[in-house]
Amino acid sequence: MPKQNNKDKQKEVLDKLFIILEINENKKTFSLKELDNSEEKQKEILGLEGEIKEAFCYSSWTCFRRDIKRKWLSMIKYVMKDMEKNLISTNKAFKNDSGKFENVLIYTVL
């Protein structure tokens, strides 16, 4: 449950996440592969931890209770959920540069 008196801070955190993920009116998706390959984006998201803890009720968030793989992805999911944004994941097959097909997990923000 979000802290009621921190709506502005919560919106600010969400806006920062959207900037990092390059989410805007025209682009509503990001890929797990893109984030896995971008240590810079991972660090930027992890850098929001203090602001997230200040703005949200996070005591039940797994990413802050124990060490998990892709903490940054869990942080994205919890912020989106608390801000009532739907995050839909879809597996898509793409041809890579070598001509082989690979599955890529695509997240869409609604």
C-alpha cells in the first residue's frame, strides 16, 4: 500500500524509471535483454533505492528483504504495481545478427 502523503515523490520515482527505461507516449516497451546488457541502466535503477524507500511502503518487497538476482527488475515491478501500472511480459522470437532465432522477453507498460 503506497504512502498517501508521498504521491508526488512516488510520481517522481516513476518518471525517473520511465526516463531510464526510455518509456514515453510513443514507446511503451523495454526488453529484459536490453537491461541485462546495460550495466549503466541497472546501476541507475539501483541508484533509486533511497528515493523508493522514502516514497513507498516497501517492507513486503522481496528485493529489499533478501538478496535476489535482478534486484533492479524487481524494483521496477514493485514500483509499477504500486503506481497502478500494468506490466505485461511477452516472449518474442527475433533473428539475431548471426541469423539464429532467440527468445526475448518484452515488457509492455500499460
